Amino acid sequence: MATPNLPLRNIHATESIPWWPLAPGWWLLIAATILVATAVWWWRRAQAQRRARVRGYFDQELERFEAPAAQVGMMSELLRRAARLHQPQAAHLQGEEWLAVLNRGLKDRPFRDELGALILDGGFRRDVAVADRDRLRDAVERRFMRWVRNI
């Protein structure tokens, strides 16, 4: 049993734990964070380089031809190639079905009306305007890049 005359002592709080040096768990967390950040940076850099190569290929193929009609024909061919890689059954479609595949997933649905008719038969026309070719090129490049980025 306890005796009532025991001397009481003051309770002293221990010193706070210093923040330096860090505990091993913090070092592991820092190393994992650096490793993940490096991997993400490397992956994004590789993707950007790949997109640049694909865009360069797209531009190189179009620069082979000077006539706007020939460039429109090449754009159509590039879309067919990308379609074969992305959706093999879509490369054999014609007319409105082909335009529906081209418009799928694009908010502004650029391949309708003039541009749709231009992509379908522009390679066979003699009177393709440069402004129409440029508008078509923007739409084709967006579609082409969207298809090949997933490969």
C-alpha cells in the first residue's frame, strides 16, 4: 500500500524530437518522390518527341506535293493509314460512313459540308483553293494526331 507521506516530484517534459537528421522513412519518401517525378518527366519528354516526329512525318509527306489537289489526296491517304492503325475496319469505309468515323470524337465535327466533300473527292479535283486546303489541313492534322497518339 501507498504511504501518504511519499515525496512528490515535478514532472519534466522530454525535449522535442529534432527534425534533423530525418528518419529513414522520410528519406525513402523523398527518394520515391524524386523517382516518380523523374519517370513522369522522362515519359512526357518521350511523348513530346514522338508527337514531334509524327507531326514532322505529316508535314514531310505533304511537302512532297506542290499542288493543293495533290496535297488533299495525300491528306486523305494519311488519314486512311492512321485509320488502319487505329480502327482497321474503318479504313474500308466510303462516303458518309467514312466522314462519320472522321468526325467521331471531335467536338466541332469538321468533316462535314465543304471539308467532308473535299476530303472525299478533293484529290480528284483540279480547282482546290489554297484556303480550303489550309482549313482541311488543320482538321486532318488534328484527326491524324489524335489517332496516332494512342498507338
